[in-house]
Amino acid sequence: MTHPRALSRTTCSNTSRPLQVKSDTRLMFTSRFIADIQSQFAGLPTLEVRATELDVRRFVAGRTEYLAKCVQRNNDLQNEIEDKVSRAVDGM
């Protein structure tokens, strides 16, 4: 059974291509490196966009208000979370 998200991606891709051919429409899709997705856009121009470790750290730091109060009060723990998340995402 095909996952509903895969069906949505396929539907979006299949619907957008004729639109681009018939009109002066330009679309940009973003995704992770998933073989199924990449194969749908094979042969089309691509641009790899990656976040730097600093980008990710800033993003995580800007979301500390959503973390538990014990984390909000502990700068060392916040730094540890920023370190581990920024390394784990590897620019994703």
C-alpha cells in the first residue's frame, strides 16, 4: 500500500508539470533527499540548500520558550540541546 504522503507528492508533481508547460508558471519544490522524490524530478534543474550549524543553533535557540521551564532556566542544558540538534540534523 502506498503511503498517503507519497500519493500527495505524486499528485502534486503530476498536476504541476502540465501547468508549467501550458503557462508561464515557475514552481519550486523542496524536499529531503528521498530517492522516490528525486526520481520524480530527474532531469530538472536542482539547487541544494543546506543550513549551516550556526543557522540550526539560532533556530533552536529561538524556540527555547517552547521547552520545559527547567530547560529555559538552564543555559548549560540549552547549549547542550543546541549542540546535539545542530550536529544531528547535519544541515537538513
